[in-house]
Amino acid sequence: MTFKDLIKFSIQNLFRSKLRTMLTTIGVAIGSGALVAMVSYGTGTQKNFTDEFQDLELFNTVRITSTRVDLSTLLSFSRQTTRSTKDQKPKNEVVLTDSVLAALRDAIRAETKAGKLSAAFGATSAEPIVYPEVVFPSKLQLDTIETAVMTEALPAAMASSPGYNQIHYGKFFTSDSSDEIVISEILLNRMGLDNPVAAIGKEIKLTTISLDVEKMLNYANAPLAFAGGMPVSEQQYTFKIGGILSKDIQKLSNGFRLIMPIETSKKVNRLNFLSTLDLLRKTQQMAGYQAIIVRAASQKDAERIKGLAENMGLNPTSFTDQFNEFKKLFLLFDMALGIVGTIALIVATLGITNTMIMSIMERYREIGIMKALGASDDDVRKIFFVESAVIGFVGGVVGIVLGWLTTRGINAVANIFVEQQSGTSLDFFYFPLWLVGASVFFSVVISLLAGLYPANRAAKIEPVEALRYQ
Amino acid sequence: MSAPLISVSASPDPSAIVSAAPSHPLIDLTRITRIYNAETAPLRALDDISFSIDAGTFVSIVGKSGSGKSTLLNLIAGMDKPTSGEITVAGKVVSEMTSEQLSLYRRSAVGMIFQSFNLITSMTAAENVALPLFFSGTPEQERNARAIEMLETVGLAARAKHRPTELSGGEQQRVAIARALVTNPAFILADEPTGNLDTKTSDDITDLLSHINRHERKTIVMITHDVPLALRLSTRIITLQDGKIKTVDSH
């Protein structure tokens, strides 16, 4: 029996009970389609994230923090890793001051001069983009509407970075000490302004609160002194809307954003801590920035700058590091989806076992005849094995088509809502070539496993007994 | 026990004598015993049987049902193994073959013809005839050519594309004979080949078998309970009774 003969013979046999074969194959196709759709959702989600991050050049970012961020312990669910903060300074604690920032900038500049880093830092910047991470709570007031918002500060050089280089209305501030701010369209809508063009040049009022730490410490020593009021003061500043981040720039963040120039932010009195832990540290003479951000020209440069910062005794984390941890979560997500799909496929392949057993019972005498005519146990085993594989293969291929059609349908329906929300459409599913190949391979393998028992049972049929059977 | 190696003393066709006088018999059974259900309720289907069949002869094995005919057929066909004793075919010990070797033996040395034809209903006449060649790995074209050739031999070339259900009983048995001949086996093993056929068709089939024996010089071992038929066709008749050889008649 040649392989070609075997395939032809199996297909002929399967065609004899068309309905049964068809139903079994549809079962496998549904199972395999479910698996493909599930996995394609997983890979699609991951791809959307990765593409978005890539678009925003986040992989080119290095974040330097005052303490070492141990991502694996942060992401692990083990309790032992929670650090006791009491009285114990974390290792590698570095105060991120302006001089650290300047030293880092100098080091990057020197490295660039030595040709080890790309010289281009974006269209508008010949200088390395190194800036402190500044985020503080504030109250935004436009005409009569007020809302609370986290204000960020960025250098003017970020104007050339993706996300900020696509400002559709107005422009990104050109100076680090400008009085213009950049606001996101979504936030603007929230403030009651639906026409972004009319908003350009409009004045906004920003109210911040600041805390007199020294005064507060005094109060702490003499609690009764609180009677004199909290050591908190409010300040109000006026800015002009210079540019508007349009809705479709950041697909995955809903972006209530208010960005001011970095130097301007230094003049704003504000709470320079975000948590009680920060507050504690600051009272321990640990003033300094939360973090320093470096924007490199490429992912490769980012890795090099990370090394540079490490050599300086700093604690850098590249976005790639964070993303790799993030990917582990994706793997869990994919596995969960994959398991559900696999269960569907396994249930479907049980149908193959059932079909094959039925087929063997029907063809019991025929198997006896074939054996009497000289078919070996192995020949008979192969015939049934190949029949299972053919069902698995056809089911797998049909499953891909079925899965693809299903995901297109779901995608179309889902995008009706997505477009209403953000104005842009998104592909939730991704069909890489490996998925197509792997799913067919997988359904053939599972079908072969399903055919194992029936094939062996057929092979063991005694011709003498089978021929006596009517 | 009856002595083995009884050579053919007379044959209707002189040419058969020439081919039927080799130095070794084609099929040789020595002290064959087959006991079913050895542990629980032992049944001695065959009891210490010895005989041999020379190439080119037409041997009939007759006996009532339960005499051990079918058991003997299964043993010679290589579908069953004796409890004791030795079966040799063309010098090869069939009784000691592995399952794999037995399938090869059935495929190449034995041509089987059954009472109920045993054609595969989903296949055409030509496909049925070609089936044994399928297992031996013969290329498709050659298989088909051989099948048509064999159907011509049995006079059914015109019905090659028909399925068994579209053929009469006699035609079906002819397809089965063509299938038995297609591998050019050492001998034909026929199990009540006319048992399911009317008298007229029976005669056609027996004529065909006789023709194959005389003109193709094919050894035929036929199992039947029809003594007149055996007398008419055979060069030798072995009569079984209760698992033992009762008589051996040569003519």
C-alpha cells in the first residue's frame, strides 16, 4: 500500500457515509475554529499593544527611578517579596536631583560624540531628551467648568516624538518655559468644548495645592497646633491652550491629558509626592524627582543608555524590560484562551473516535475480507488512522476558514461600538501564518490520537471471526 | 493414520499430470491437531491429520458440517494456527509464521473464493479484483490493467464498472474468482463456491474452476459437502469425519 493509495482509499471510504463524515468533520472544524479564534484574539490583543507601544516609540524609553524597581518581584504574587519599608532604606537608593539629570545628559552627549549612540534625537532636538518625570494633581477650570486632572510636564523637544508630533490643532509648545499648554481633545470635550479649533488660544486656570512639609513636621511634634489650620496652600495659574492632542492619536488610552512645559512646571507650587510613602521619604531628606525619563533614538540606543545609567549607579528600567514582564501576563492570557479552544477541539475529536468505532462495526466483515485477501494488521491500522487524519486535516482547514469568518464578524460588530467611543477602528484578531499552520497540525495530531484506539481495534480483528459474521 | 504423499494416479487431462508430478508436494500437512477452547471446554476440531496436495491437482475436501472442513480451510489459508503439527506450503512452514508473514503469505500464495462471494459492496468489480494488489503495493495503473485482464479471463470485462449489487450471484462469484487469480497465487482455496448459486450458475462456476485447473494449471483446494460435485471435478477427494480423515479417494 503506497501513501497515495492510502489517502485515496481513505477518502473513498469516508465518502461512503457522507453525512456521518460531514458531521464529524464539522465538529472538528468548530473545535478548531474556536481554538483559532481564541488564539487569534490573544495574539491580536498582544499585537495591538505592541504596535501601539512601538508607534509611540515607548521601546526607546528608559526610566530611571530613585530605587531599584524589581519587576519580577512586583509582578510575582508571592508575599515574601514585599519589602519592609520601616527604618530600612532600600538598597540602591539614589536621590534624583537636577545634577544627576545633568550628569546623565552629559554622559549621553559624550557617548553620542564618540559615535556609540545615534546623533539624532528627533526632528527638533539635537540634544538628548532627558527630563524629570513630573505628574501632580491639579484642578482645571475652563470658563465655568471645573475638573480634577493629573498635570504632566514635558520638554519642548518631545514635539517630535510620536504621539506629540501629530497635533492636529495648534502646536506643541516650542519653549520649555512657555505659558502654553497642550490638552487632549477628550479632556477638552469633557470641559464642554466640542470645537477644538475655537479652543486654541483660550485661557485656562489651573489650581494646585502645596504642602509646607517643615510646617507639617512641626505640627506633628505638637499636634494641638493643627488648630491653626492645615499647612496647605492653594495657588492659581493661568495658561493658554497651545495645542490639542486629537482623539485618534492614542488608540488605547482614553487620555485625559494636560501637559505643560517642563521649566514652567518648576515655577508651579505643587505637591511633589504621589503617595504617603513618597511623603515619608521626602521628610527623610530624600528630596528629588520621582524618576528621570530618557528618550533614545532607537530601542538599541535605549539599551545602551540603560547600561550607561547603570554604570553611573542609577536604577534604570527600559520599557522593553517592563514589556517582557508584561508579555508573561500575555502568555497566561493566551494559555487560558488556548485551553478553552483545546477543550472544544478535544470534545470534537471524541466525535472522530465515535465515528471510527461505528465505522469499524459496520465494516467488520469487510475488514475480515481485506485481511483474508492479505491485508496485514498494519495495513488495516493505517487505513483507519489515515481516515481519522483526513477528518482532522479537513476539519482543521475548514476550522481556520470558520474561525476567520467568525473573528471578522465579531470584529465588525465590536468596531461599531469602538468607533462610537474613539472614532477609530481596531483589529482585535490577528492571524499570523504560524497560527494557520499550527492549528491544522494540532487538529491532525489530536485526530490521530482520537483514531489510535479505533485503528488498533480494527487491526486486531480476526479474519476467521469477521468472515463468519453476517 | 492415512499415509501422506498420495500422488495423483489418474487425471482427466494429460497435461495436468505433467505439472502435478513434482518431487515435493505443494501443500503438506503433518499431524495437524486443532483444539478450540483448550482451557474451558476443549473441542477437537481436527485430530492428528496428515496429507499433502501436489501442485496442479484439484483436491476436494468433503464432509458434513462439524467435520472440521472449515477449520482445515482456515489453517491452510493462514488465518488460524494449529494447536500442534506443521503446515508447509511450497517448502515454507506456514504454521510457524508471524502475523505479518501470514498476511504476506495470504496475499501472495493463496487465492480465496468464498460461498458468499465476499465482495466489498462499495467497490466496483474491477476495484474488488484489484484489491489484493492494493495491499502488495502494486502501482495503480498496473493494478487496473491486471484487474481488467482477470475480468476478461472470467468473461466479465463488460461489467468492470458495476458494483456487486448490480451483478447476479454467478457474476459476483466470477468477480471473486478473478480476484483470487489476480495475484497469480500458488493455489486457489475455494469454500463451497457454488453453495449460494442455482444449478445452472453452479455449472458455469464449476466449469470455470475446472478450466482454471486444467488450462492455467492452478492447484485448487475446494471445500464442499456436495459429493457429486467433488466427484465430477476433483482428482482427489479427502473425506473428513469428526476431525479425522475418513477416506482418501483418487481418480
